[in-house]
Amino acid sequence: MPSSPESADCHHGTASDGHIESLLRTLAHAGTLTTERITLPGTSITIEVTRPTDINLLLDQTSADPEQNLPYWAEVWPSGIALAVAIAQQPDRVAGRRVLELGCGIGITAARAVAAGAHLTVSDYAADALTLTRITTLRHTGRELDSAVQHNWRSMPQTQTPIRERFPVVLAADVLYERRDIDPLFTTIDRLLAEDGLLWLADPHREPAGIFLDRLLARGWRVATTHWNGPWPDPKDANVTVRTHLITRPPQRGT
């Protein structure tokens, strides 16, 4: 049974604790880590997350990356929180289903999806993000992810992607930063989302997300949008409004 949206966190025992400590030791290269509790707005749910504090160190470690994959994954973003709240309110969307998250970051959305009963595969271009998401999920649910895959959908040729199957549900929170992200995301969703699948997308009104949605609508995809105003944990995000979009494919011709 999926967890109640209003359920509080609980301690999941020494087995999970030992696994978490082992995972934390693999992040020594990331410098000082901080741990904080994020409350999902409008609920009593809290999610404990750990993340690096020295962004300059992370930037130095990616300075030679030709793709300039900046460490966005290390931040707490309102879109990830909003998508977690949406899942908490509608757990039946993911419960018992195979779910893929693109760009898992530090795991706020992932933790709530697993708590709701999803069989979750997460992906991110940063290996450290995958480790932190595993930690967040273990703390929140006491359960492991189905799979964690290092995958850069923005630049990886589709013939080389490590993700081969299609998923009934794909989650993505704030993944459209630039216009150059639009075509790769469309191609990725078209290939990885099942024919009758659901894309659950969150964005803070970035222009590329609007263009992406207009393209889907023009092709007959159905979009239902909800707006979220926080409050968010970082005061600088006080005026941010996040949209979550439930997006479904148009029926196939002849069916």
C-alpha cells in the first residue's frame, strides 16, 4: 500500500543506516556535506536530504567537461519539491507502476515516488546525484531504488543510451534550462515513454518549458497544469511559482 500523503517520517533501522553510511563514504571527494529537512508545502511530510556545500569545488571538478554539465543537481529546487507534493497528493499515478525520473538531483521527488509505491528508476548525468538520491530514498522509505542509471539525455546519442525500455510514467522536474534542451527532451520522451504513458513535468515558468509544451500541444498531446506557490525552503525563491503538468500522448491512429 502506498504511504499516506500526510504520513510523517519514521526511522527505518540499522540496516538502512549502515547502507547510508557506506554510501556517504563514497562522496568524500565532494567536500563538506550538509543535511537538512525539507517540508513539502501543504503537508506534514518532511524529507531529509544531504548535499555538497562547496559549489566552487564541484565547478572545478567539471571544468574539463566539454558538455559543461554544471552541478545544478546539488541544489534544492522548488520544482522538485512541487513535483513531490503533486505525487503525495495523487500517489495512484505512480503506485505499483514502473517509473523513470530524468534528472533526479538529490532525490526529493524520487523519495516521494518510492514512498507512494513506484518501482523507480532514476537517471542523472552526475554519478554523485545518483548516490545522494539513493541516500535520500533510503532515509525516507527504508527501500532501495529499482535502478540508478548515469545518463545524459541532452548529449548522448539515442543509439548509445543505457536505458532501453519504455516506462508507463516519466518524471522530470526543472530539466529545461535552455532552448537547446527542447529537442533532446522531446526525442528522449518519445522513445522512453510508453504509448499510453504519462509524463509528469514540473517547471518554474522557464521559457524553454513553454516552447516544449506548445510543441506537444501542437502534436495533439494532452496537458493538465497545476500551479504551486510554496512556501519554498530558500527565501530567494519566495516569488517562484512552479507549474506541474500531467501530459499524455494522443491516441494512436487506427486504435
